[in-house]
Amino acid sequence: MRLGVNIDHVATIRETRGTSYPDPIEAALLAESAGADGITCHIRVDRRHIKERDIKILREVVKTHLNVECSLNKEIGAFLKTVKPDWVCIVPERSEEITTEGGLDLMKVSEEVDNATREFKSSGIKVTLFIEPDSKAVELSSKLGADAVELNTGSWCENPTLNKFRKIEEATQVGITLGLEVHAGHGLNLQNVGYIVEIEEISELNIGHSIIARSLMVGIERAVSEMKERILLGV
Ligand code: PXP
């Protein structure tokens, strides 16, 4: 199971003062040297953390794989097609939200997702759709041509009931049966990640806030290697 380290919040700290530090590029390089299997970032319409400059440089220096989260915004889509990250993960975005609040409502935006997926794939970029752990949403993602789904673990992390866990398991099985890669993320930390690791068919976890928060105390290399170790060992 790969660990994608989301470095958005290094840029969040930079943007609170408009300085050139801390640099998410440096964080990405340190995360990779500590064992991260991929680097993830989210370019938001309001550019509250990651900016074009970051993604251009990350594209040059990331040696593992670069995964960029974005909404269906056309200007950002056009930019990403020129930079060509390895993966794009399409997420819903609301300007007032503190963080991504849920998965895509694919019934509502199927046409836009279909078009965006086609365009990214024709530029050689693999596409993940960030969805709720729901079998129907996984089936629709497959129909829309996604290479992978990322299952939103946020609701389970906030209130970890068995029922919610079963839904993540079920959605994973549906994805695997349909030939999709299954990723998961949102709200994962050292305390809860071990349970998700038990779903062995999940191939990638994307984790940001808890790793960057821990890195304030112990440094990003140790924060990443602790998370890698927990993913390897489980609960
Ligand atoms: N996956 C997606 C699609 C996200 O939007 C985010 C938050 O940017 C994450 C994973 C990481 O979530 P967290 O910061 O809670 O680990």
C-alpha cells in the first residue's frame, strides 16, 4: 500500500505570511527521502495554499509520482494539461469550506466529469475520482472512464462505525472487480490508519494534515517514516 504525502499545509503556513518559506518543494523532497511513495497537492480556485509555481517545480523534482487534486475548474484543468502530473484527482470544491467536505456527486456532474476525464486521459494523465465509499458511485466512476477512485474516509474518521467501515470495504471490492485502482484518504492519522490498512486491496492512501501537524514536532522525515511504519505494521 503506497503512501501519498499531501504537502498542502506546508504552503498554508507560507501563505499566512506571504513569505517564500516554508517551501512545499523542500517538504516533498524530504518526504520522498523518508519513504513517501508519492506527493499529493491540491490547487484550489482561491490558491489558498498550492500555486502554479509549486506544481511546475514539483513536476520537475518529484521522483516518485505527482498527484494533483483539483475541481472541475476549466482554467486549472488547462494548466494541468500543460504540466502533466502523473495523476489528477478530481474533487468537489466549495469556496467557503475549510477542507474538502465530501466526495463528488457524480449524478449531478457526470457530464463535466466525463469531459474532464477524457481530456486529462488524452493528455496522458491518469484520473482518480474522489467519491464517497458507495458501490453505486464506484460503478459510475468506472463508466465515466476513471483509472482509480479515491474513497473518502473522512466520515468514518470522524465517527468510526462498523457500518461505515463495511461500506469502505464493499466499495473497495466493487472497484477491484471493475478493474479500478482503489485509493483512500481524508482524516487519516497514526491512530486510525491501521484499520484502513486491513483492506489490503486499497493500493494508495493520501494523507496530509496529520503528517504535516506531526512534522512540526518531530520533523517531516520522522513524521513520514512513522506513518509508513504504521501502514506496514497495521493496527
Ligand atoms: N484526499 C483528498 C481528495 C483530499 O482532498 C485531501 C485533503 O486535501 C486528502 C486526501 C488528505 O486529507 P487529510 O489532510 O485530512 O489527510
